[in-house]
Amino acid sequence: MNKFLLAVHVLAAIVAVGPVTVAASMFPPSARKALAEPGDAQALSTVRVLHRICRLYATVGVAVPVFGFATAKNMGVLGDTWLIASIALTALAAVVLAALVLPRQTALMEGIEGMEESIEEGVGGGGQGAAYAGASRVGPRDTARLAMVTGLFNLLWATVTILMIVRPGSTTGA
């Protein structure tokens, strides 16, 4: 049973956390491109897809700690320091994703969409001033801040992964 639970836990981590870390890392440069090229439908579409991937796989990622706890309980390691540290870092990574990364992605995406709408209205007769009315809401600094918190999220997951592999102080051979 331990091997089954461990396999599901590892597969869930690969399938759920992997796409979130990649898509979240791709989001800031894609948002910068969409900000730099207002009216580029492909850039906006890319930002939307990356945000959707992050939201979806963040939800699927709940399976990782669920199977992790089941595995740890069966292995009798729930009190081990390496596991407690991993649990704390996983919880922190979830908070960073839910409270910082996803809301900032949403704000950037909505700001970019606002720019797109302003440009469409501006073409019809609003002029250049109306075309960039949405630009003041978001900018390159916002993408830089998002890249920073996304990097923190990824660093937390990398640390958890290393702790899960190395398991410092562990006495189990599994």
C-alpha cells in the first residue's frame, strides 16, 4: 500500500505542480509582451491560457498533500522533522499561490483586457487618449512583482522536492 500511495503522491505532484510552476513562470513575460503590444490578440490569448492553467492545476494540486499525508501515515513518519518542514513549506507555497500569484495574474489579465477594450473603443473615435486609458492600471512593474512572487513559489516547491528526496534524518529505507 505504501508504494501505491507514494506513486500516486509523486504522480500528483508531477501532473499538478509541474504545470503550475511552468505556466506561472511563463505568465509574467507573456503579460509584458501583451502590455507592450496592445491589440495583439495572440498575446492576450496566451495570458488567458496560462492563467487558466494555473487556476485549474492549483485546484488539482490539492491531491498532492492528501496523498502525501496518507503515505506519511502509512510509513509512520508524520512526526519526522523533514516531513514537518515539507508540510510547512507546502502550506506556505499554497498561500503564496492563492494569495499572491493568482490574484496578481488576475489583476494583470484584467488590466490587459481593459487596454484591449480601450483600444477597440479608441479606434472607433475615442482617439489616442482613450486607446491607452487602461494602461495606467497595470504595467511592467506589476509583471516584475509577479515574477518575484512566482519565483518564491517555485523556490518553495523546489525545496519541498529536495526535502522529499533527501529526507534528512530519516530512518526509513523507503
